[in-house]
Amino acid sequence: MRSSLKPVPPSRLPPESIHPPLMGAETRSAGTVENESMVAGAPGLGGHSRRIIAVGGGKGGIGKSMVSANLGVALAQSGKRVLLVDADLGGANLHTCLGVGQPEVTLSDFLRKGKAKLEEVMVPTGVPGLDLIAGAQDSLDAANLKYAQKQKLLRTLLAQQSVDYLILDLGAGTSFNTLDFFLLADHGVLVVLPEPTSVENAYRFVKAAFFRKLQQVEEQYGIEDVVERAMSTREGALRTLHDVVAQVRKRDAVKAERLSLELGQFHVRLVVNQARTDADLKVGAAMVSAWKKFFGIDMDDLGAIRYDDEAWRAVRKRRPVLMERPESLASQGLQRLAARILAIDGLPSGPSTP
Ligand SMILES: Nc1ncnc2c1ncn2[C@@H]1O[C@H](COP(=O)(O)OP(=O)(O)O)[C@@H](O)[C@H]1O
Ligand SMILES: [Mg+2]
């Protein structure tokens, strides 16, 4: 291991909270064993107004569904047509966060029971402009979502013309299905708690996504061996994006440039949820700079959402906190999050009503 690349946490910040682990081989075993290249070669999203937001995170219970539901409400309230998709194939409960009763049609009907159109499985949420595709309630889980089913869903999502924002509430963990949906999104939103364990999980998630991305393009660039080295923990392993690109450059400068551009588009957008202290509010920015420093990969900090009793009270009432307590601290954070996303997309964030 080269000592110059040993991760040293930036000063002023508690090391255990932002310190990224070394890239390592463990990410290769993440998720189910699958080798197909799903998203590489997916049709470009540029130029189309429909955008996909995928909300992921290392583990359950950190607020992915809370963020997805309320982000959906906030975007719908600012006049966008929003479709929320409960893609947590193992623990679907987004409908509960929105107060929608046990849905009669779910994603499972679309994937398995011959419903050809996504519109056939959409249910209204009661919030104007916000529809839901409820998650499968049966044994359909991320691990046994078949290649063809995933293709069908990805293709259909990419083809959606009738909505401005598609929000995918992903399951916990780093299965390849989850990573593929995350990588497909225009906004890969990663929810993290300001706790060392959650931060660690978040880094693991980003590493897994980054390697998944590399795996998707390795054949196209003929860099299977370089990717293998990047994933290795052995002496001489490649640690940063720059290392990977430098290695490719030795063979083909043009390819290296293209690869660099392609990987540079991979931006994870962090949301720190359940921030309790002022220091917690800075964890996102600290993670962004640590990640950039050690691995040469850009992430964005979308800001923090405060821990707020109103947030869990709203869940118990099966209501989005933005509807239940729009003035609460949690709601303010969620509004800022929606505004940031709209700003990134160059869209105004004002309410739809004049
Ligand atoms: N900002 C917050 N403040 C207080 N409680 C929160 C906050 N965000 C989430 N929670 C609580 O955490 C629980 C789990 O959130 P959820 O969105 O279901 O997690 P996930 O989808 O990641 O499994 C919620 O039911 C709620 O009680
Ligand atoms: Mg959830």
C-alpha cells in the first residue's frame, strides 16, 4: 500500500465520522452474482425534461422512504408531475408514509402479471400531481428480480414522458439491482445519518456503485484488468479515480479522456438525515471533501434534515410531514432539498398556484 494515499481525515473533523475506508475487494461480492451490463448504453437522458431521482442508503430505517415521500410532495407542490415508485422490493412501505391504504395494484402486477403499462399500476396519493406505484407485497425481492424484469422496468422508466420527476425509493443495501437503479438516475440521492456506522455504510454504497459503474464500462473500454486492480486490496491496487484513468492513459489517451468524462458524470448527492447538532449539519460537506481527496470522486452535499419529533409523529399518522407540519424543522430541510434539486435542474421552485 502506498503510504501517501493512506486516508488521513481532514483536520477539524471527527475522524470516525467522515473517514472513508480504503477501496477494497469486498465491494465485488456486494449483492447477487450477476454480470450483465445493464445501464451502459442506456439511452441518454439529456434534453428530456423527465428526470429520475433514486433514493438509496446503506441500511434500513435511516429515512429513505421519508425523504422519498416528502420530496415527492415538495416537487408536486411546486407544480411538477411526480411519480413515486416504491422500488424497495423487499420491504415496500412507501404507501404507508403517504397514507395510501393497502394498494390493489403494485409494481409486482407490472413486472409479473402482464400489466403492460406503468399507468395501469399508478395510484393517486391525494396530493395533486403526485402518483404512486406501490411496492410489491409478495415475495418479489431485489435478489430474485430477473434480468428481463429489471430490463423491462428500466426501459419503461426511461421512456416515461408523462411525468417531470420519477422518484425511486430503493431498498437498503448494495445489491446489483439497487445499484443499477441508482446509477440510472439523474440524481442519485444517498441518505446518511451523522453516525460513524451509517457513514461507513454510505461509503460502502458509493464504492459499490462506483465499481458497478466501472464494471458496466470495462468491456467497452477493454479495461477489465485495470478494474480488477482497482478492486484488489493487494499491494499496488489502484486507489483513486485518477489512478484508474492514469492506467488507461498509458495505453490509450483518447479512451482515457472519454472514460474520465464518463466516470466524472457519476455524482452521488448526499443528504444527511436526523441531524441533531450543528456539527451534524457539516457531516455531508466533510464526507464530500474526504471522498474527493482520497478517491478523486465528486459527491454533492444536498444539505441536512434535522432530527424532528414531528417527522416520526407524521409517519405514525401515515402522513407526509410536509403536509402534516409544513413549518417544522424537518419540513424546512425537505423543502430545501427539493429546492436544491430543482436548482440543479435549472427549474424554479415556487409553488404552482399563482
Ligand atoms: N428527520 C427525522 N427525524 C425524526 N425521525 C425520523 C426522521 N427521518 C426518519 N425518521 C424516523 O425513522 C423512521 C424510518 O424511516 P424510513 O423512511 O422508513 O427509513 P428507510 O426507508 O430508510 O427504511 C421513520 O418512520 C421515522 O420514524
Ligand atoms: Mg423504506
